[in-house]
Amino acid sequence: MDELTDTQRRFAERYEEGRVPWDDPTPPPEIVALADALPPGRALDVGCGYGRAVIYLAGRGWSAVGVDFVPQAIAEAQRRAAAAGVSERATFHAASATDLAFLAPPFDLVIDVGCMHSFTEEMLAAYRDEIVRLLPPGGQYVLFAHLRQASDPEREDGPRGIAEATIYELLREAFRLERVERGVTQVEDRPPWNSAWFWFRRE
Ligand SMILES: C[S@@+](CC[C@H](N)C(=O)[O-])C[C@H]1O[C@@H](n2cnc3c(N)ncnc32)[C@H](O)[C@@H]1O
């Protein structure tokens, strides 16, 4: 999949050059609220980066798995989990979100903070199929994505984002939308773009 290789190279360069604006010790407040509200279970973070959400969840008794296709990010996530004393409950894999065959269901929670919004149609379908396989009915899928209008041209200065309608169409058959919060995200000195948090329930 050439598109996958391109995106992987782009992200690997960002990590190598330290252009990682999402590197923060704590996960976003939406994930903190989730971890505090739910009883500990089994969680999967797709596109986990340096593992901030996995480490936070593991610290609260969850058994948490992080997947990212940049090996350098995974190595650092493992180092941080060890430093936080949660290695036993925090597992990391260097792999693509589009092929998670090495993971077995069931998970109680799947989160994606800024990963799938840069996928092609083909990658989105493979990713959706994996989440459907891993998350049984009743499970929760929480997504943060940059949004764009279907008619918007691709941008040079940031993630392309995904049309909200594409998300709903992709998940329509297996998920019910419980809540959505739209907002605007600004990273570094780039122009702001639309974004949203989505809380889905597996049906
Ligand atoms: C914006 S960063 C967010 C990282 C992390 N979720 C966080 O909030 O700290 C997106 C992450 O998704 C990863 N990613 C993008 N496409 C991926 C794919 N196809 N498979 C696995 N990871 C992917 C990138 O390497 C990057 O670490």
C-alpha cells in the first residue's frame, strides 16, 4: 500500500525531527474523563504515539494496548511506561492500524486520537473492520479527528482531515453515535482547522 508507506515516512520524519506537538505527559481531557468514569477494562489506543493515553489508562488499572506504525514512537512509549511503573498493564506494538490481526478480542474501549483522519478510503475500511472485530457490542469507540468538507482541497500545512459524513458512513452499520463535540484545533503557528470528538457505541 503506497499511501501507507508515504504516511508512515512522513510521521517517522516528524518523530526523528522532534516535530511532535501532541507530545504531552497527559492525554486530552476527554480521555482523562473517560478513564475516570469507566471501570477499568481492556483498552486499545490506535495511533498511540508516545503512549500518553495507554500509560494513563494503565495507571488507573486498565490493561491497555497501544499500536503505532512508527517504531521510534513505540520504543519511547515502552520506555515511558517502564518509567511510570505500568509496563505490566501497558503493551505496545509497532504496526499499522489497518492490520491488527495479532490482537485478539474482546476490548471494552478503543480510542483514536488523531490517527484515522489521514487515511485513504481503502485504509479506512480495513481499520473499521479491525475495530469491529476487536470491539464487541456494548464497547465504546472514542475518536478525535480533524475535519474537512468533502469538497476541500488537500492542505500542505497539516493533516488533510476527514469529512464528518465519511466517518458516519464508515461506521453506520456497526456503531451508534452517542455524542459529538465539534471544535477548532490550532497547532503551533499553523492556521486553525475544524475538529471533533466522537463517542460511538458498538451495536
Ligand atoms: C497526531 S498523532 C497522535 C498520537 C497519539 N494518539 C497522542 O494523542 O499522543 C497520530 C499518530 O498516529 C500514528 N499513525 C498514523 N497513521 C497510522 C497507521 N496507519 N497505523 C498506525 N499508526 C498510525 C502516527 O505515527 C502518530 O503517532
